[in-house]
Amino acid sequence: MTATAYTVTGMTCEHCARSVTEELERLPEVSSVAVDLAGGQVTVVSDGALADGAVREAVAEAGFELVGRA
């Protein structure tokens, strides 16, 4: 298992966190997602390394911007 933290901008509430979590959990390699609203970070646990582009697209689909790895 690999845990990777990302910085995501624009998340302000639990609805935001759920939206990001739901989109990231659709990626087949992802086993869990944890969102830290106060810190603007999302930690993704996956079976292996995730492509940053796939994570960026999932976050964008939720309506937010992936800044990069935290």
C-alpha cells in the first residue's frame, strides 16, 4: 500500500470533502481517501503509485484544483 498526500484548493466544507473522496475512490487502485479541510490536503492510500494526471482529473471532476503533492 502506498499513501500519497496532495494539496487541493477550494475545499471548504464536508460536502466538498465528500465530492473529492467520491471521485478519487472511483480510481481502481484507490483503497481509501482522507481529507483534511483545514490543511487543504487529501491523503490517498492505493495499491501502488497513482498517476498524478489521474488524480488531477478526479479532483477536477469534483470541482477543485490539485496543486500538487504535499
